[in-house]
Amino acid sequence: MSGSSSSASRGATWLAALTGADGAVQGGPASVRVVDAPLGDERARFLAVVPDPGSRFPRARSGEVGLAEAWALARHVREAIAADADGARRPLVAIVDVTSQAYGRCEELLGIHLACAAAVDAYATARLSGHPVVALLVGSAMSGAFLAHGYQANRIVALDDPGVLVHAMGKSSAARVTRRSVAEVEALGEKILPMAYDVRAFARLGLVDELVGGVNADAPIGDDAARVRRSLVAAVASARSGARHLGCRLTSAAARETRAASIEVRRRLVEQWSGA
Amino acid sequence: METLEFRYPARDPVGRRAHVGVVGSGDLEVLLEPSGDGEARVRIRTTVDGYGQVWRNVLDRLFSRYHGAAAIEVNDFGATPGMVLLRLEQAIEESAP
Amino acid sequence: MSAPVTEPRPLARESFIELTARERVRAVLDAGRFRELLSPFDRLHSPWLERQGVVPQEDDGVVLARGRIDGEPAVVAAVESAFQGGSIGEVAGTKIACALELVARDHARGVPTRPVLLLETGGVRLQEANLGLAVIAEIHAAIVALRPRVPVVGVVAGMVGCFGGMSLAAALCSHLVMTRQARLGMNGPEVIEQEAGLDELDASDRRLVWSLVGGEQRHATGLADALVEDDVAAVAAAVRAAFRSGRPARHRTEQVELFLDRLAAIDPAGPPEPAALRQAWGNEEGA
């Protein structure tokens, strides 16, 4: 996989590229970087989870969403909701490069499920309050970590790059759990669309609003950051003009094909809901 | 996974549809409905391949004494013949007019 | 019976845990009020399982029914843990998400429908990976949108427990009912052992696992609202009590500062024992 040679994570790299030096919001663990920075003609809040080898939680040092990260995300998102309650709702951009949730005994004891739910709640509440919430997928968007950081967004924008991976379980874990080789797990994804890891397959599920091609995902150069910023501005405008629920995920041509079952379930349930 | 289909002559009307069981370890799900004609039809999906003859034996036994014009669908998760017969009989009992 | 019963015995209990999902739904709804939606005869099963050689179940492992609870309109969704470990695939998850959205629509129209989720699930169904994850996100969205209108009541009764993305759904519920047999956690013990090693967690040590994520511990630390016996009447009563108590002033997932303070007080190098956490976070009622 790409990116292992550079010390900065893609999340950190893209946060820096999109926001510059000013506007860093203090008050979280080092693994949660939050920056208020210009986006189009307004200010947006950018949030990224990055590796912190010095984290006091050993199971969350490599870019996982752990207890500290999830609660901090909830706090920074709610802070923006509270600050904007009487004015313009600033866009929230979740820069997604998260390898997994943190797996640990202490994490379970202290309720990592609640921490991640609090992050979900904060993002969903922001969306329902009129904040345009955009997820920008630049690296891994795995499992519970993606649920907590990004999946409640009005719009999902993703870099069209082989290093952008979306799944319910990392490849090596999935291989161990299903007693397959990593190659077999990858081959299965070619046959069964929702089993695939690559972002193009994910987009075919109707879950991506824009795939941004032609940028260097590991190290943005030249016009790359400006290019992505333009897509974010468009996603923000689209979110503002659209509904505050997630219904748009089922309306694209891709969704109508690959999520036909979801659409049929919904149609029939509405039909039966008020029956005798 | 294997899909099997069987047909038997039938003469008795089926009262109403019935659903029993779950697709869980050693169990099966049975959906039974009126077939709409003078025939009983059984469609089986099973996790275990190569047991067509066993299914035929179970069904032959069942349809030697049951003559309902039923459309039966079975989703099997490795149930024993005894379990299969039990679930089918439960479904038949529930579907009685 | 000839000999008198010498020791006091509880009145005959009927286990809730041993019920199927469909029986659980009936047990929670008022007697005689049960109208199943998207029943097995609608044949809305998973479009992804058969092509992977897995036999589908016609309701995709979620039983959905309307009825009444304490005389008020209600909908109950129950996950069938016997089918694929109660895992959530595209159809199963969409049934739950859409039902919750329709409850919100009912409320907008003045119909006070009560939503109940009976969660017995390992989380995302691996054969439907990304769509399982997507529909779980939709369930989360629906719970957050619905909570301001009506309490969303969750029950984790036990056998499988509630894990993965669906543990977040449980945490988002307004009221959470658990039994001692139930477990609630984000990562299953086997997954933790596999990912972090035996030193981190021995998944075969049942006493240890339950001491961390069992219903009694979750209730004693305030992460679940009610602890009930494995008894049909007790579960049904707890669900009714939850609706009578109404919406909490603040949901647990909104209490960010409280939990950040609690987290700051923890030393991950020497984390508290489960019993000490009960003291610190405490709902200790001596029960």
C-alpha cells in the first residue's frame, strides 16, 4: 500500500494542504486535529484523526479512532454547533483516514461504543441543525472508525486513488476471520460489489458524491489542494440546497442499480406501514 | 449451496399460509402457501450439497399421507431429516383450514 | 404434587432470551396486537448471500411489527440472532432504518408511535460488508433524528449480545434495557483477542468478558438504564416503564464534557478494575 514511506499520515497531509497554518483549534488530544480555515467565501471547520505514537492509550496510536479521539470529535463538532446556533452554520469537513476503531480491553470497559456513538450523534446533529457536513476520503475509511468520523455526512467526496479504502473490516482481519487469504478476500470483492475495498467500487454503491481524480493523494502538489477545495465548496453548496437527512444516498443512478433492494424495502414498507 | 425442486400430486385445499423455523444451525425455515392448482411443489435451498435423495425420501414419506395443494419453500441450514419433517409438519398443522 | 414446596420459588418465569425474534416482538407488544411488516412472505431477502453460497432467510433476520404498547401505537424491530449471528445486511438494516424514519413521519402527523429495538447482533454482516456499514449509518441517523420526538427504547437481552456498529445504535437509544446475560461492546472479545493478542483479552474467559461488557456492569456504570431478569414479563414491563419516564433531559451521547472529564481521570497504563469503575461512574444500587 502507498504512503508508508512518508511519516505524515494522509489525514495530516491533507488537513495541512487544505487549511494552512492558521486557525488550529486547541483543546484535544494530539491525534485529533481541528482547524477553522477558509473554504470558498466562508470559514469551515476541518477535522482529522491522525496517528499519535505518544497517545496515552496504547491501542490508539496508529490513527485508530479510540476513546479520546471519538469524544474529542464529539466535542469539537458540538462546539461548532453551539457557536453557530444563532448565525450561519459553518461547514464541517471530516478528513477521513482512519484505520479502525481501537481494539482493547480498556476501550471496551470504558465504553468505546458510547464514545463512537457520541461522535456519530454530534455529526448527525450538526447535519440536522443545518451545518453542511462533508466527508473527504483521503485514505482508509474503515468500519466503526468511519461510522464515527465521516459516515453521517450530507455529502461524501473521495480521492480517486488506490490508497483510498472503504470496508467493514481491514483486509488482514477479514482474511483471518473468514479463513481466506488476503488475495482471496480481494478476489471476492471483484465478484461481490459491497465486499470490495477500493473506492471506485464503493462509489458504485451510490455512496460517493464525487470522485476526485488526478491528484497526488500521498503528497498533494501544484493545483491538487485547490482542486479538492473546489470539490468541497461544491459539496457544501449541494448540501445546503439539499435535505438534511441521508435520503440522497439512494437517488443516484449507481444506487438505483446496486441498492435496488434497499429501495424496494423502503417502497414496500411505506406501502404496508399504514395498512389495516 | 444447492437448490432442489420436487412435485407431488395433491387434492386437498390448503387453508392459509404458514411460516415456521429459522435459518440457523441445524434448523430450517419453511414457508407454506396454497399452490393455486392441483399440485404440491417444494423448493429447497440447502447449505449442504449432495443430499437430494435424502430430501426425496423425507418428502416421499410426507406426501404419502399429506395431500395438500401447497407451495412449500424451504431454506435449510443443515437440519437433520427428523428436524425437516418436524418443521414441515408444524407448517402443515398451522396451515390447516 | 404431594409434598409442599419448602423454599420460596419465583413465580414461573418465561425466558425472553430463548425466544425467537418473532416471539420476542409479540412478547413486547400488547397482547393480541401484532401486524408484521415485510413478513417472510414478502420475500425481501438479501440479494447478496445466495451468490456467495449462503442460504438466505426470507425476512433477512429482522422481524418488524406494528401493534400497541400500553395502548399507544408502536413498532418493534427485532434482530434474529440465530440467522447469521444476527448480522446486519442491506435488507435487514434498511428495514430498521426505514421503520424509524416512518415513526418520525408518524409523529410529524400527530401519531405518537413508540419505537422499540430488540438488538441481538454481531454488527455488520461480513458478506455484505460496505452495504452493512452503510445501512448501520442510516440506522444511526434515524435514531438521532427521531430521539427529540419520542424515546427510542433498546433492549439487549442476550445470547449474542450487541456488537460492532450496532453497539453504537444501542448507545444512541434513549433508554437501554439489558439482562445479566447480555453483553454490549464495540468489538467482540474474539476480535480483540485476534487483533490485540491474548495478553490484551482472553476471549474464552467468560467471567472476565462479562465483567467488562456484561449487562450488570453496563448498568452499574450508567451505560444502560435498566437491568432486568431474563423474563418475558420483566422485559415487557421495563419497555413500558421506559416510555412512561419519557425522554431523558440529556442523552448519554450528548454528555460529552462529563465523559471527557471521566476519561481524563483514567490512567490507561493502570486502568480501573470493573468494580472500581462502578464506584467512579456509579449507578451502584446494591442490587
